[in-house]
Amino acid sequence: MTPSPRPSPIPVLVILVGCLLAAPLHGARAASEIIATRLTPSSVSARYGPAVPVSVGAAGGTYVVPTRTGIEFRGATAGDALFGSFRTAGQVDEVAWTGRTAYLFAGDRGIVAVDATDSTNLVAIGGHDHLGTLEHGAFARGSATLAAASESTLYLFRETSPGALSLLDARTYRDGRGIVRVQARSDSFLVLSVRSTPTLGMFLTLYRVRTGAAPESLWEFAANGYQARDLAWPDAMAFVAVGDNGVLPFDTETRVPGTAAVVGTFVRDIDADSGSVVAIGQTRFYAQFTRGGAKGGVLTPQAPRLTAIEPFHVSIVGGFAVVSEDDQTQATEPDEVGQSLLEIFDVAQPAQPPRTTTTGAGRVRRVAWDAGLAYVADYTGGLRVYRAGSADTSLVGVLAPSGNARVYDISLDRVRHVAYLASGTGGLTVVDVADPASPVPLASVTAPALPGITVAVSVIDTGLVVVARRGGGSAGITFVDVTTPASPVPRGSVNYPFIFDPRAIAVKDTIAFIADELQGVLSIRFGNPDAPATLGPASLIGARDLDLSGTRLIVGTGGGDVQVVDVFDPTSPVLLATVPAPACFGVTQLGETALVLLGDGGALAIDLRNPSAPRTRGVITIPGFSRDAVWVGDDLLIAGSFGLERFRASAVVVTDPGLNLEIDRTAVRPRVRISWTAPPPTGMVGWNVYRDLGTATQGLAFGSWGTRVNDSMLSPAATSTLDDAVQAATHYRYRLEAFFPDGSSRKVADGAIYVPSNSALGRVYPNPYRPRNGQTLTVPYRVLSSYGGKSIVLRVFDPAGRLVRRIVGSTAVGGGFGSLTWDGRDERGRPAVDGVYFIQLDGPGIDDARQLILLR
């Protein structure tokens, strides 16, 4: 047994060194951010996580299940009903249930609280996005406590009201282990964590959080050699999925493990109730065990069964095992997991065939627009056509892929109403969309004419298209004559080793620009489509996507940059600017704005009014994995893999409403007062205020959500808040966001302020200060000559802001250097107690502070 990890301290007070005086910058304006209002999506799909029971009956029950983009509220009964769903930004892989509120652990979006009192109308009621990436958690009803875990830290919250959480404690594991699963019973939490070095091992740690009491760490059990993957805790016995070692029973009262049940495959996930244990593993493995013996710790296996596709999670809901499955174990970009489903097994009647739910099918990869319709390249769903309006998002027509084909890209011939699909191993597919409700396949071009995997296509004119192919030695691009769409004819190609890994195509005149993941942007001249040739060297910065508007080419790289390129002379492209951004998966542009699709990170908007000095306008948070987008007026259609998302977002850069920002002069340390007059948008739940670094003329920091200023959501009636986590000589930008019941946020106002440092307060010494044998603390300073002979005041404050000592001095007649001293005593001459203190110096041209530690 190893000792329980010590709790890490929770920063109640942020201590900052810097100036206490700064002039308010009324009217200072931050760079205009993009404002996006989420609309109704289409083509919604899912990738399911572990289900959590809501109610349990004799004939099944209800449950909530994470979908990666939110949750679904379902019934595990004969009817297998879907009651309601909720979608949000962030990667939602787990959910905790309180009895009326679902807490979604949404990755870097933190915790999203959803009111599920009405299972058909799931509504967001709060969010906590300031603790980093949260992946696991559980709710202990006995003490109304929520546990939420990042990779190495366990956060414990008290639920003060539905959706409102108060942080109680944080426990950080500092020995290299990672948290795998958290389970709750009554007022306690059992945490499974693993460590791979120096030896493979697992840890079970029990915490208790009694009502009105501080969290306690009761015990910890450690064992080496186990590849622990999951944990079930139905009663005194816990069960651990230990990979190749099967299922390990563990008595939480005696802290003694039982005999593992080995099943002959790698066990990924388990669940248990009072009579059974269910487990799933590699190669479509599903098994049930009957519990027996003392405390139900002896497992008797039943005959294993095969799942429909590869299983990853299993949960017992009212006697039914709900299994979450995917069509493959992993995928390498640009491929992805294309289908997910829920399969339901009757635990009491193992001879009964399982039931399947397939709402997880389909992945939206690319989107094109024409005449009020959105044409979607769906990775596993083929061509899907939707109405493109903000109100009507209904499905119009479908053309399913042929065989094992996967659809990567789409390009439209709007004149002849023909869609061209890059269909992976299915090559190029030509589709007649004259009647969008009934798309008709006209022809296809496959191997050997198009070897490899066709991943991109672009219409050049009504008689010619170009396609890109991946696949090692089969990589390349091919021009295809489509003068007669029903009889496409391959013409010239440029192949490996001139092209390595093409991802996207844009065309200007007789030049095709190719985004190559390994080589960067290549230029191909095709004045004669039968003999295309490379034009100059590649850019050598791996490119994942590109978009051309007039002479402006936007390039999204896989290495972290977005490039703005002038192709007025397509034979000699000119790099105008580079904008730092995370590794992107797609780019698009319209007018003054470019949009960078960031996968799970949403979409980054860039102000292109000055292409040589672009500025970031902010991030749109999007459910799903964003790959592509197209503007239809002020409606933005985004291919988010798990749905065709719609936002109301103008590409025109406008002036944003302003926040009133000023320094709070009453504070001992720097503090910004933030106020606003913007009216609350209709239907909002509350306000959040975010702080970011930067000036009013700079764009936002890429990939940054900013730091939330308010610990808990502000009420709609609030008009101000304070930020005491600022420091001197720093530019700050603030934005005010309204939070809505669908989990989305909308920026309402923003502003910028500079907290200057005009002081000349030096470093106090010694620090730490030990007032022994008459030693004093020296506080050095410097003043200008014009400030000579002036009064100067030293104040000492304790951490609560109470004045401990006030010392008055005067500067030298000619200015220059000077110092004041403190003997470690208060105004009554009593020795100050050990602890943290703040030294403030107030004088001519000086208003600054330093932190001090006093030790006796």
C-alpha cells in the first residue's frame, strides 16, 4: 500500500507583482471579434461514450450517453426510444448524472451543466471552463458532490444548486500517473489511475466528501503489472478491467483483490450490478459473468458473444447492457472513425439477439453551396443534400457511397448541375444533381486510371476537373475530361515523386495549386491537360488545405501557420503574411474574413482587410470536429464531422460594442473594474467575462479562449465585475459573452486596457525576511530629480488587505536613489506573525507593490 497523494493547494488569492496605478483607457478598442450565433444543424451523428443510468425499471430504464458533441437521453427498453439530445463545443466523452442535472466533461471546454428535468428539452444552465481539460468524473448523491478529473488532477465540487458548483479541493498526482476512471457511491469516490514508468502499475484511491465536511483521502491500493482500463463499483466489491489479465474483483472494505477472470482477449471496459458483470474487449468481444461467493466477488463466465462492430464502452441500465461501438479502433488523418452505434444486450436473457441504434453513422467532411442547397461530402454517408436556409435545414436527397468507398471531397459544376465526388478507393464519382431530391450517379473513374485513394476534386470548367490521389507511390493528381459527364476521360497526370500527399486543390487560370501535407504548396501548369508539369519548387511547409478568392490564396498548414499568399502572378506566388494558428484541417474565406477550421478547437476567424497585416478576430466554438465551411450570405455552414453546423456570422468586420474598463484605485494590488451597458440578449442564462493578452490594435491570441474572470456565471442582471489577476506593464483585452441554454456563447462587447508601470520600486531584501538580531527589511526606490524633497509612504498589508504598518519618509532633495526600512513589527510594536505580506510604496511618481514572505 502506498500513501495517499497529498492535496495540491488551491490558489485562493493570485499574488502579482507590479504597479498599483494605471490610467483608465476609456474608449480603447480591441480588434473586432467575430460574433457567431448558433443555428439548427443538419446531418447530426455521434461517437458514443459510456452510458449513465437515469432510471431503472423491471423492463429496462432510461440513460444519458455522451455523443462526443454532447449527450442523448435514451431508453434501454424494447422500444429503444430517443427522448432528447443536447450538443455543445468540446469533446464530450463522459457525463455524470445527479438526478436532474447532467454534467458533461467536455475536454478543454471544462464542465457543461445541462438541466434534464424534461428529457425532451435538454437545456444548458451553467459552465465551468477555467480548470483546463476535464475528461472524467462522477457525482456522489449522498453529499451532492461532483468529482471531475483531468489527466493528473482530481477536482471536487459541492453542488450548491443545479448547475452551480463550488470548488472544495484539488488533488494532483505528481508521480507520473494518469486518471483513467472515477466512480461514485453515496458520499465517496473511487479513482482508478495508472502509471507506466518506472513499472506498469495501477492505483485505486478512495475519497470521502461528507456533507459540510472537507474532503478526506481514506486509503490507496497499488499493484504492479496491470494494464488497468476501466472501473465498476456497484457495492462493496469493485471490478477493474485489467487488459490481458481480464476482470479483477476488488473488495473495497478489506482492500484485498480477488482472483481475476481471464477471458482470452484484451478487456477495455466493464460494468456491474448486484448480480452480473459485463465486459467488452478487442476483436468485437462481449462477455457476461454471474456474480457469486462472498460479496459477489467470484465470477462465473457465460459464453462470450460478438458485437456488431468494435466495442469500446459498456454500461448496465435496468438489466440491459448498452455497448458503445465504432467501425474501427483508430484512424489516421485524413481518415476517421466513420460509423458508431449503440448495441443493447439483454443481460438476463443472453440468448436474445441484441438490438442496434445507428444514429452515430455519417461524418460531414466538405460542404458546397448552390441555389439555396448545401451539398455535403459525407465520409460514410455519401452525397447528402440539405436546404441551406437558417430556418429550414431538412434533408433533400441522398446518394449512398458504393461498396467500401469513402467520400472525402465535393466540387460542383453549377452550370450543368453536376457534382463530382472524391470517393477514396471508389475514385472519382460523377453525379447528376439536376433533381437534388434524387441524385443520379452518371459515371466513375477508378483504378487503374485513378490509382490510390482519391481525396480531393476541383472543377476547372464545364469540360475539365482535376482530382488528387493519396497512397504512397500511387499519389498524384490527374486531369479528367468531363465534356460528357457520363463518359469522363482521364488525361494527363503528375505523380509521385513530384507529389507525395495531396489534400486539396485550388485553380487559377491554367495553374493548379496543390496542398501537399509533406511538401507544402505546389504549382502545376496545365495549359495542355495531357501534359501538366510542376512549376517551380514546393513551399516546403506542409499544407493541409487552401482556398482561393481572386488573387488571394489562403493556405492552412499542418505545422501551425496560416499563410496569406498573393497569386496575382500565379507563376510567382508572393507570401504576404503568416498568422500563427494551431494545426488546421481546413480554410475558407469570404470578403474581409478568412476562417481556419481547427478540428476540435472550433474555427478561427482572421481579419483580412489588410492582407499584409492580418489580425485574428476570435474563435467560434463548434460542436464536433471542424474541417470545412462555406458562407451563404451571413449564414455560415460548417462541416463539423458530427453535423452540418449553421451559424449566423457576418464576414464583414464591424465595430463591436465597448466595455468600460478602468483601474480600481481602492485596491492594494492591481485590479481592473469591468462594466457594461449592453442589454442581455433574449433567452440568455448568464454572463461570462474573459481576459486575454494583447492591445486594442492586435488580433486575439490564436487558439486562446482567454481566462475566465468570474469564478461562477454572472446573472443576466449583472452589469459589472472585478478582475484582480492582472499585473503591471501589460496590455489586456476583455470580452463579455452571453451564455445560452443550448450551451453556446455569443460575444456581446469587448474592450482593451493597458496597466502601465511608472514606478521605480526596487526589489525588497532580504526576501524571505527573518527579523532576527535587529535585522530590518530594506525597500529601495528611485525618483526623478523633480520629485526630490517630497513625502513618501511605505505601507505593509497582510494577505487579507489589512494595514499592518505605515512608515513615512522623504525623498532626497536631488531625487535619485533612496530606501525605507521595516523592522517586522506592527503599529503597536508587536512582532508580525509569519506569512505572506505586501509592501506598498506610495510617493512622487511611485505607486507600486511587492510581495514579501516573513519567517521568524
